[in-house]
Amino acid sequence: MTRYTTSYEVLRLQVSKDSGNSWSDVYTEAGAGNPTATQNVQRSLAAYAGAHIQLRAMLTLTQANGNSYAACDDCGWRLS
């Protein structure tokens, strides 16, 4: 996963073991201001070996007035 989060973003990588009925964070990161370069982040999913899982990535954007919205147009992350 390559990350590039700004101060108003929170990125979560989540896993579900029950067909999406509940989700647990595998990775969470609040933005770090105004990054100048991307950084690679790796997280092991070895704890889920042999299990049928679903993964999702969520990027929460917080407006200056504190309101949150889940919208993304060319957000700064890539999963690979």
C-alpha cells in the first residue's frame, strides 16, 4: 500500500471475517500535514491465513468545520 495522506484525512484498511457484517482495523493512519513524498506501508495478514476474508480501504475526509464526509476524487492512496 502506498500512502499519501494529508492532515484532514484518515486512512483505514479493514478486514471482515463474517461476509462484511463487521469490520476490524488492520491499519489506521491519520494524515501528517502536507507530505512531500509517498511512502510504502506493509501490513501482514498472516493472522487470517486459511480464513475467507474481505478487505476494504476507507478514507475519511474531515472538512475545516469538523464535519466528516466519505468522498474521494483522486484521494492519495493505492493498494497493490
